[in-house]
Amino acid sequence: MEPKKVAAAAGKNGDLVDDDQEKWVCDSSVDHKGRVPFRSSTGVWKASLFIIAIEFGERLSYFGIATSLILYLTKVIHQDLKTAAKSVNCWSGVTTLLPLLGGFIADAYLGRFWTVLVSSIVYLLGLGLLTMSWFVPSLRACHAGMCLEPRKVHEVVFFLAIYLISIGTGGHKPSLESFGADQFDDDHAEERKKKMSFFNWWNSGLCSGLLLGVTVVVYVQEHVSWGAADVITTIVMAVSLLIFIIGRPFYRYRVPKGSPLTPMLQVLVAAIAKRNLPHPSDPDQLFEYPKVVAKGRLLCHTKNLEFLDKAAILEDYETPVDQQSPWRIANVTKVEEMKLVLNVIPVWLASLPFGISVAQSTTFFIKQATTMNREIGNGFLFPPASVFGLTAVGMIISVTFYEKILVPVLRRATGNERGIQILQRIGIGMLFSIATMVVAALVEKKRLGVVEENPTKGSLSMSVFWLAPQSIISGVADGFALVGLQEYFYDQVPDSMRSLGIAFYLSVIGAANFLSSFLITVVDHVTDKSGRSWFGKDMNSSRLDKFYWLLAALVAANLFVYVVVARRYSYKNVQRSVAVADCYQGDRSRSHV
């Protein structure tokens, strides 16, 4: 065939491939009938808006409960401040660690859609039980309106209800966010950019639900009853679940392929078995499937953790690879996926002190508000838990600023389609969290000074809006660090582990809540021995200002560690039709997906 005809044929074939890529989604996802999805009728914003809707409802319900939990425990259950703070941290810790199990089940067995559906039903059962604990006479805290000690049956039912909500959140949270991100095709340039915006708009929807939860729901708790608020959260969650189910024909689904941990164990076993073999001088000597037969995306070889590369050394050239034991030979992509998981561990550990500072906004910040002047206008009382709404406002402002102003400017300046690297975004959030703790310490010092000047009136002469700066700065910190952590743990884990990736992000907050409880116990013990504990029976006999300074110092010291970890980090690098040896991480300034 003549060269011109060959070129023309190749051009036509290329056009056909491009047309197919525009018509079909070829990223291993399927539609609700198990077929290859149409790009025009599935996924992207038309699907993710249904998913953001249920997140809005779930966060409204969750934060309506979570932000007032410490108040319920102290006012209705009659726990003291230390015990209540530990109970809240324990519940928050369980709620944010259970997603590790829920994410694993979603990735390995049930799939994300069905995990969200089942866990949302469990969540609804918890909300229903919580409502019953207030309205059913035999389950109520007291027979009369007020009592000094609640009935034991109420405590049992109450804690059973909130831990059912924890179990529901454990499956719902990691699966839903990763399911939302799955609606965008990483191999399609336009959809990939939209996916980068998805996490920002996801958190805007989340914060909108949070804002209503800590204003409307909390107002009902304060001025009507706890039970009426429980009815609202139950109805909102039920309607949100219905909306999620209605969106089923528009979703793109990932078929679970068994435990994502087994291939990693196979890589480790194969690398140990071949530990005495020399490392190849040329990465092209390592085994990789051809792109035309590979199932899913292939990853480029990287130079870190080279010991694991030995798992991809082919020993038996006579037997087809498919007939060889996966415990003796792994392809480069499997090896790189193992490296990805090991690489996220230092980032996870370096994020924990930031998580400890985040934990204070749902405990001590709210208790501070109860001691201050909350009157607005003609007798309207600002609910203490609504202080957390200011955090949501700060987060919405920072996310909108980042998405609409900062990212476009930085894209033009750096040529990076993200604007800045994910770890840089997280580091900026950590800086703001230090500022949060410093401002919180200064405000608490002033509040205690007002109490000392007038012990009778206490800090009631001080407006609750003195807490606004620390709450808004905390929201800005979350807009950078929490959103960045979500994107990081979704993007930088193997494609088969993305629900688990979101669970890793949530486990940062969960582990940090447990660490916060442990830190409170240690500080209480040490300071009590020195004469006066920093955690008294109430806010006015405590020294939270010193505790906030301690947290500021802890996060600041950790930031230096985090910078070292971030500078040494190699981002996930997907093959774009190139040879293994040609796609090293090399230029870290370019965007990786």
C-alpha cells in the first residue's frame, strides 16, 4: 500500500478511535445494566449531583447530632466535661475509623452503590431509634421534665442509636465520595478537569448541609426539643436516600474484583522469594502486560522502594505468565500499587496532629460558647453548637476562592492542571490550623480574664462572636487541608482501593480523635500533679488557653516533618502510551493523575 494511503487509513482509524472514546466510557466502568456506559447519558455532573444531594442530607443529619452531642451528654446524660469530651472523641473516632472496614467491603465485595444503599438504611435505623428514645415513654431519660440522673435504659438506647449511625457512616462515607468521583473518566481530558473541581463542590454541598445542621437543627434542639430535631434529621435522611435511588440510571459503576489487599501481599511474597536476584539495570526488563490486554490503567515504574521491583523479574520464560503463580511473578503496575500504599503511610502519620486540632471544634469550642453572651437582637439566643456553622462558612469561602480564583491563576502560572500539588494544598491548611489554635488560645485567655474580673457574671458580658475568628480560620484550614486530604487519598491509592482511600482520609480524623482523648488524659494527669489541672469541672475552672498553645506548638513542630515528607514524595504516574523506562517521576512540577 502506498504511504499516502497508509497514512489516510491510519488517520481514519484514529478518528474512529476518537469517536468511540467520545461516545463510550472505556475506563472499566459499567452502567446500571452492566453495559459499557454512554458518555453523554451517564456520569459527570448529571450523576454526581444526585450523589452530592445525599451527602448534603447525611451531613445535615450527622452534624445536627455531632455538634450538640457534648451538650446532650452534659445536660441530659449529666456527664462531667472531661467524660463528655472523651465520649464525643470516642464516638467520633469510631465513626471515622469504621470506614476502613466499609471501604474494604465496598471495594472488594459489594461495590460502592450497594454499600451506600445498605449503610444508609442502617443509618436510618439509628436515627429512628434516636427519635424513639425521646418520644417512647419507656425509653425517655426521665419520667418528668427534668431529673438529676437519666434512666439507664435511655443511656443504653441512646448510645446504641448513635453507634448504629457510626456503623452506617462507616459504609456510607468512604463509598459515596469515591462513587461520586468515579463518575468522571480519568482518561478523558475534559472530565479529568471536572473531577478536580468535584472535590471542591462536593465539600461545598457538605458544608451547606453542615451549616443547616448546626443552625436549623440545633435551633430546634434548643428551642423546641431534642426529639423534634431527631424527627427532622430522620425525614431529611430518608428523602436524601430516595433522591440517591432515583439517580441510579445515570450512574457509572465499578465492578468489585475481590480483595485489593491480596495482590499487594503477592507482590511482597514474590519480592522476598526473589530477594537474592540482581536488580535489573533496565526497567524494561521488568514484566508488564501490554496495554492492549491490560485490565485497567497501567502505572509507570518509579525508582523508590526498588526492593519490591524484584517481584516483577521474570524467571521462567518458557511458561506463559498467565499460567505462572501470582505469588511468584507480579507485573510492574501491581508493584507500583504496593509502593503507592506504602508511600501514603508517612503522609497519613504526618497529618495526625492537624486532625487533633480539628477535633477541638466539635468539643471545646462549643463548650466555650455556652459560657458567653449568646443574645442577638430582641432576645434571640444563638445556639452554642451553631458556632460550628462559622467553620462551615469559612470552608465554603476558602473552597470557592480556591476553585474560582486561585486555581485558574496558578494553572496559568505553573502549567499544572491542578494549580498546585495536592500536598502543597494540605500544607497550607496546616499553617491555618496553627493560626486557629493561636487565636483560640488568645480568645480563651481573654475570656478567663473577664471571669476573673467578675466571677459572679462570668464571661456572659463577652459576646459569643469572639469565637468567630478561630472558627472561620478553622474553616479555611479545612478548605485547604481536609479537601486536599480527600483528593490525595482518593487519587494516590490504587484504582481498586479508592473507597479504602477515602477511608484512609477519614481514619486520619478518627485516629486524631482518639489521640485527642489520650492527650487530654495525659495533660490532665500531668497538670493535676503540678497543682491545678488544665481540665476542671467546668470551663471557668479549666485552662484551655494553655491546651490550645500546646496544640499550636504540636502542629507547628509536625509541619517541619510534613514538609520533609512532602518534598520526598513521588506522585502516582499513569502510563500514557509510553515505554516503562520512559515514564519516571522525573519532573515533579507537572501534573499527575
